[in-house]
Amino acid sequence: MIISKFDPQALRAALGIEMYGIEGAGVGAGWGRVAPGRASDPDRHDETEAFVITAGQGEVVVDGQRRSVGAGSMVVFEPFETHVLENTGEDDLVFLTMYWRDAHRAGAAAAQGGGRLAGRPQFVFSTPPTPNGDLHLGHLSGPYLGADAYVRFQRMNGAEAWHLTGSDDFQSYVQAAARRDGREPAETAAHFSAEIAATLKLLDAEPDQYTVTNADDTYPPALREFFSRLVASGGVEAKEAPALFDAATGRYLYEVDVTGACPTCYSTTSGNICEECGEPNSVVDLIDPVASADRTKPREGSTTRYMLPLHEHRRHVEEHQRAGRTPARLRELAHRIFRRAPYDVALTHPSDWGVEPAEPAAKGQVVWVWPEMAYGFLHGIQALGRRIGRPWQAAAPADDWKIVHFFGYDNSFYHSVLYPALYKLAHPGWKADIDYHVNEFYLLEGAKFSTSRRHAIWGKDILTPDSVDAVRYFLARTRPEGRRTNFETAAFGRLLDEELIGTWQRWLQDLGERVQKEYGGLAPDAGRWRPEHSAFLARLENRRRALSVALGADAFSLNQAAEELGALVRDAVRFSALEASTAGLEDWSSESRTAVALELAAAQLLARCAAPVMPRFAARLSSALGGDAGEPAQWPQVAALVAPGTAVDLADRVFFTPVTGDGRERA
């Protein structure tokens, strides 16, 4: 017999509270105490865990959802549920914990994504593009295709998910483009914002909320209120600090206005952020800086700006990154940044393009567009809610909000380090639950996309109703997930001709011809099953499961999803070839029916599973198999046969057409 009583003297600091273990219980066990006003660190693990509250009162927060608990309550956490225990009372909250491993339970929870998104609104953001130009394939392959496919999959699985973005109008790069073109910044922003929206529509990635910040009258005052919250928190102060100025004109230099070598990796970079290593710079620490306008050496001086001492927020940022999906690439970046000397981030800059804060000390300055974006995301949620009748408020973000960000690595510092710190200051009671999906640079024929060198394929150059699904599939196959990848025009042509037309379309049309010839154009019922038939059905089910993982929130990868779609078709083509020997033989007609029914099952599975990546193709294929008009609305829960007697119209269907490198149909 083991008897354990709570002993305050045995407590030691652990997980942000105080705990100690119980030996010999047969499972992991221990006592814990949460002081009034305190909370445990977010915890997520593969064990099943149970808390028994023996004293005090508080709340458990599980994947953003709160529940009240008190003495006599027991709470069981499934594997991979992120959980926090908060003391909301005036006395100590004491609890007993027990935890154990159950491989089957953990496996089931992992397959379902741990349940951390269940019942929560998901706001999926692709980084608002800078309206100083249109979108090329380098842009489209990353955040915009990723966010669109993510939302489509989530909706097919019954989730409330929305794709939000907009135009980042107040970027200094917009001001530079306007100077170059002899326009006003507002004119440049409005023009390219409309062009960007049109290109997203051509990609079939039209967002549910597209916020144009310079055209929204409610945006500037709400942004000022957010910034005033930062100042009122005491964590942001006006401070005089070194800065660079144009030696001839005295103009303040930052971002696009200045270039030099990154003080960390020594790559050539503009001010404030290095695209290569991802680390921020303070502009004055650039090596051999020059003004972009005339390539002259700038003058160093000082100016007063609102500054955030970033190093003070290390613990909170690390806790935040542990709570959601944060790729190792981002965690490593945060580690590098916080091991540097204390670093103050300027949140305002002298400029006449942007939103000036309400604080007198910010006269002649604007809220820097990157901290501005932290508010812009909340504003987008509120704007979406206003349109669809939901009471979401930017000034009162809720714990059940699930925010998902898609962005390029050059934006990583802002999204995964700076914004969590700003949200903590502006909304200290809100636990921002954010997942991050990051892509690297996408090259074109081995070199970076470059507008100035006319080295780019613009979305409008290649996207047509006939080409869009082929482009989406190729980008999904080759987008830069975890490493830099490359768009090659010749490779795109080969994929279209050899895989999509030469393999996918040929198989589907041949299948349709066989169904028409042998079964009068109606899906046959399965007959006798052979072991190889059941093995093929099992293979289809494995592909379905793999696609569910590849498109799911925890392991989202369009590279893997596209590979699985291609493999599904290759499996079906191989199976068809193996079964062809007995097709048409009367003695084996029952088995042949089963083989054709299974090929139709593969086609049906392809239609449903391709929908997040290739929505137009999925809609046409589903329709040819007797489905409702439009793309499939539900994700398949199993690989199933097409209902016997369903009209099949595959023989003459054209799903893909040859196109040139610029997207035009080939003669």
C-alpha cells in the first residue's frame, strides 16, 4: 500500500508552478500547487493525464477553451491536448496529477490532430502583400496557395475556417515605388492592391477577407488605439537612439532607403531585416551602409522613436512558441535573436506615409508597418465578423480564436517573435494561440525572382481557367518547404504533358471507355474479390490517410500532398495494367467487375482528395462520377466504391490541356 499526502515542504519549481513526484504509484504521479494569480506553463505530451483538484478553485484551459474547476473536480487530458491550470481564487490551488502512456490512445489522438482545433474559429492569414507590384509565382507558391489549400481542407472536415489577407499599403516600399513612377503612394497602393486581388482570384485563392488598409476609414483610429495600449502597458517607451540619415538631404533612412552588409551573416541586405538569415538589424549596425538613392555614405545621428526592449520578452516568446505549431526553423531563429546583446526594436519611424500615433512624442512619425500588421490581423478578424454576423472584436481577442499564419522566412522575425511580445503588452489577458507555416525562397530557373532584371513569371502570365490546376499542382509539388526550390518552365511543361495529361487524363479516359463498353456507362457492382483486390483497396485507404496527414494542421505539407496524389494515380495505373490480362474473359467476368469498381473507387478518391489542391479538376472529375456540381464538399472518411448504377462520364472528359510557359493554350 502507498499513501501520499500533500507536503508543501517537498515542492520544487516546475512548469511555472510548484510540484513534486510520488514514487511507486505504478503510473507517473505527483502533487502540484498553483499560487493565487498564477498559472502552469502550457504543456503538451503523448501521455494521458488526469488532474484531481483537492483545494482551491481555478480554470483549466485546453486548446483555447476554458472550464471552471474546484476542490473535488477531476480533469482528464487526452494525448497532445495543450493544457494550462490557472488559479483564479484567493487561496492556493492544490492538485494531484497522474499520467500514463497508452500507445493506441496516443495514436488515435495523433491521427485526429490532438483535437486542438475542434470547435474553434480558425483565422488563416497569408501575409498581406506589399502593393508595390503584382504577384509572381514566387509569391503565389508560398503563403497564398498554402493558406487557400489549408482552408479548403479544414472546411471539408467541418471546421469553421477563413482565409484572410489584404494589402500592406503603408510599406516604405510603396513610397519608394511611387517616387520611382511619379505617383502618390496612395495611388500606387490602390493600383497594385487591385492587381493583387485579381491575381489571387486567377489562382482560385480568393480570400474571405481582403483588407485594404488605406481604404478603410476605421483602420487608422483603431490602429492608434492599439498602439496606445502598447504605450500604456509601460513596455514601450519613447527613447532617443542612433539612426542613419541621408548625408545630403538629412532624410531619415530605414528599410528600402538603405543597404549594407548584415551584421550577422554579412549578406547584402536592406535596413531592419535580413532576408538571408532572418535576423533584424537596427540600421546603424549595418556594415558599410549606403543610401539607396545615390549610393552615398549616410550620416549617423540620433532621433527619438518608440522602442520595445525585445530581450525582456524572451520567456514569453518561448512559452508562446511551445504552445502552438512552431517549426524548428523559427524556434532556432528566436534562439539566435535572444542570445544576442539586448536589442531595442523601433516601433515608429519618421515618415509622412502611414498612420501617426496619437502620442505627442510621435509627432512626424508613423507606426512602423510591421508592428502595425500585428494589429492588422485582429482588424481583419473584426472586419470578417462584421460581414458574416459574428461579434469578433479586435480590441477584445478571444482565447478560442485559432490563428494560423502562412509567410515567407524573411517575415519570420515579425510573425513568430515580435508579434507575440506585442500581443502580450496590448492584451495581457489573451493567450494568443498561433500556428506558423513558413516557406523559403522559390527560385526561377536557378535565380531569385527579380522585377528589375525582368526575371519573373507573373501570375497573370500563366494563370488561366485551363492552366490554373496544373499550376497549383506543380507549385504544390515544388514549393519551398524547408529548403529553397526552383521553378523550371521546362519541368512544368513535362509535368503537364507526361503526368497530368499523359498519365492522369489517359487513365481516366481509358477507364471511362471500358465502363462504357463493358457496362453501358454505369458503374458496375463489385463481384468476387481476390486478395490483390482487397490489397489495392487497403492501398487506397493508406493513401487517403497519408493525404489526411499531409493536409492536416499539424503536418501540413503541399509537397507531401501532391506526392501522394501522384502516387494514388500511379497505384491505380499499375493495378489497371495488372488486371488487364483477364479483362473481357467470360470466366473471370466477376473478378473483372471488381477490378473496374476499384479503379472507379480510386478515381472517386482522387476527386475528393485533390479538391484542396486542384479544385477545378476535382469538381470536373466528381461530376463525371455522378457527384453534385461543384467541388467535393466533404473529405472522405474511407476509400469507398462508387455506388453501382451511377452514370460514369469519363471517356470524353478533358481535364488538362497543353499550355505554353506563359499559360496560353497550345495549338
